[in-house]
Amino acid sequence: MTIDTHIHIEEIENLNDVINRAINSGVVGLIAVGSDYESNVEILEFVDKISQIKIYPALGIHPCNLNL
């Protein structure tokens, strides 16, 4: 069983095609990585919509997106 350990869903234009290709290739899970507030929210919304494959959210803020 294969899990894709790093996917940024906000950067993918046709997410359904990517999901289908992953499933057809034997991928059983995706770790969706957030890099800012907006991408974290998008990941959480995405997890609720997709049932064909397991999505593991990895929420966070990339250091480049910090306002220090």
C-alpha cells in the first residue's frame, strides 16, 4: 500500500483527475500539506468532500508565510 506523503492540493488544477490517477496507481492515502491559513482551510474542506481515498491533513504555516 502506498501513501503520497506530500501533496499541496491548492496548487493542483484538476484535483479529481489527480485523485483518480493516484487511486488507479494503487495509492491508498494522501497527506495534504498546508502552508498558510487559506490552504489549511481548503484541506479541511477537501477532506469532508472526498471519500474514495484517505486524506490525512498536515496543517501548518510555512516559515515564508509568517509575518514576523
